[in-house]
Amino acid sequence: MTVADLVVVGGGPAGAAVAWEAAAAGARVVLAHDGRAPWQPVGQQLAPAARAVLRRMGVDGRAAALARPVHGARSVWADPSAVDEASMLFNPYGPPWAVDRRVLDGLLRMAAREAGVRVVRARARAERAGGGGWRVAGLDDGPVPVPVVVDSTGASSAVSRGRLARRRADRLRCTVWRIPAAEAGPQPWSLVEAVPYGWWYTAPGPAPGGDLTVLQVQGAGGRAPCVPPPHTAARLRCPGPLPRPAAERVATVGRAAPPWAPGLVAAGDAALSVDPLSSSGLRHALELARPAAHAALGLVDGDEAAAAGYAELVAGAFARHLAERRAHHTAAAHYGREPFWRHRSTTGAGD
Ligand SMILES: Cc1cc2nc3c(=O)[nH]c(=O)nc-3n(C[C@H](O)[C@H](O)[C@H](O)COP(=O)(O)OP(=O)(O)OC[C@H]3O[C@@H](n4cnc5c(N)ncnc54)[C@H](O)[C@@H]3O)c2cc1C
């Protein structure tokens, strides 16, 4: 039977980084990773500021070699006929990276293993045991008794659902396509285009000359046709409906309030899930991993101070995110009267 201080359930970016931090602080850590590929393996961007965490974990060089810089961000936002362009050249952290999540997540788990974490390929089930601890089943050598579990199972919040309260600000229907790049050349820029019912996003993947990722986002109740708006259609050279999507999912914008309880800490999307418009879910998951790990280690020793501090960080990050989101949605002035935009330019004002 394994002896561990913590079991971290879920081996995505949050779980791997929390496990790494806890092991670096001297804890005995098991990380359960179910081996599933991310639902959107390519097409996500890693915000430049998050690279400080990769550096800390010793994987920034390897990640840089496998990612692709995205040098420009174009948007068609306040005025449907004008394309704004922001260069990333003067960003002190450099440009964002187009990442392959299978590669990034694998690198982070490898760093955790190198830091002494026991990484187990298993779909874990955490059940409450007597005395306030847990019994984690599904691991390779039988159930593990453990005082503290970290829920880093992503949006499913598989361990903390029903155990931690959640505040939900929004639900969004996200549809993803992979479309061959129509233009010659590397196209190292992203494009966001507002439409009355939501917005469209296109960006290069991590492979040079590979497909473009196309994302349509609308309110969760909506079913807008899969016809890209003008600037997106021109980039794709595809004026009509797109073929069958590669993936669909309803994403929530919300947080666990608070993201801990005795013996339990939520991390990553299980603690805080942001609007895909911000391309900052990975950054939040990575940057909040250290305080999440310290919250969990504090609970192992019966000390709740670090957990309370972590809760404040999560609440602050969510309030900032909602404020930025309101500003961006208000700025899409052309569509200000449409229900999608009206709702999102006010949501969370009281949070
Ligand atoms: C449409 C869309 C686009 C996005 N684009 C971006 C972007 O461009 N940039 C960005 O920074 N963020 C983006 N995000 C957000 C980003 O995907 C998440 O914030 C990030 O994946 C959170 O990481 P995580 O580790 O918390 O969860 P996840 O990445 O979901 O990882 C959770 C892991 O836990 C595993 N798991 C679940 N249950 C169990 C179990 N019982 N046992 C073991 N393992 C388990 C899962 O298989 C998975 O590997 C986007 C989100 C959406 C919805």
C-alpha cells in the first residue's frame, strides 16, 4: 500500500504543476492521470507570462522547441469592417505560443515525475474515509489512504463537485474545427471576429504549415449556423458552412467558492474556469498551482491559513477576469444590443 501525503487526481497542467510544487516542498505525492488526450489537443495558446512556471519546473526549453510563437493578434471587434492588429514584439514576455496540449501536458507530468512524484496512469475515485481522510481507489496497487486530495480533474470537477460550492457566471457553447490553412506562408497570427451571437477565433497550430484551429463561441442555449463571418471566411477561403466539427463542448465561466474544504483543494479549472476569449486558462492553472499546493500541504498539517490565502487569490483572479471580460464585451459596441453581448457586458459586476 502506498503511503502519501497527497493524491492529486487529474494529470493536466494544473495537476502536474501542483504535484511538482508539493514534491519540491518535500511532500510524498501521487498524481493520478487517466491517460485521456485533451478534448482540444491543438489550437490553444499559452500566455507568455505562464512561461515563468515552465522555467521553474525546468521544462521551458523543451516546451519552446515544440511550440510555435504567434506573433500577432488581429481582431474585428468594435467595428465589423475594421481589423485591429496588435504586435507581440514588445511584450516583455515574448509572444504567446501555439501549443500541442498532448506535448505540454506530457512535459509537465515528466517534470513532476523527475521531482519525485509517483505518476500513476489510472482513473482515480476518491471516497471519504473515517477520520476526515480519503481512500483513493483505482490506482495500480490498491486503495490509498491519504489525508488530503487535490481535485485537478478540469471542468468535470469530479472530486469536488457536490463538496465545494460553485459560482457560475456563464455557460458557452464552443465548437472546434481543424481546417487546412488556405493562404501560403506561416500565418503566425490569431484572429477574433465578433458576430451578433458570439465570436469566432482562428489561430495556427503548433506545427508549421499545419491546419488552422477554428473556434465558434456562442451562448450555451444557441445553435447558430456553422458559417464563418467575413474576415474568418476570407482567411479560410471558405464562405459556406464548415464541415463536421472536430469537437464540441459547453464551457462554464465560474469558480469554486471557496476552492477548498478540510482535506480537499481544487486546482486549475476545478477551482477557476475562465472565458476562452481570454486564452488564459492555462496561465491561471499554472500560476495558481503553487498556492494550491501550499494550501494542500497546510491542510495535511491541519493548518488552514494557506488555504484561506489561496481562496483569496482565486476570488481575486476571478473578479479581475470578469472585469476584463465586461470591458471587452462592452467594447464590441456594434453588437451591444444583442442578448449575447448585453448579458456579458454586465455579468459578474457584483462579484
Ligand atoms: C474552447 C476552449 C478554448 C480554450 N482555449 C484556451 C487557450 O487558447 N489558452 C488557454 O490558456 N486556455 C484555454 N482554454 C482553457 C484551458 O483548456 C483550461 O483552462 C486548462 O485545460 C485547465 O487545465 P486543468 O489541468 O485544470 O484541466 P484539464 O486540462 O481539463 O486536465 C484535467 C485532466 O484530468 C484528467 N482526469 C479527469 N478525471 C480524472 C480522474 N478521475 N482520474 C484521473 N484523471 C482524471 C483529464 O483526463 C485531464 O487530463 C480553453 C478552454 C476552452 C473550453
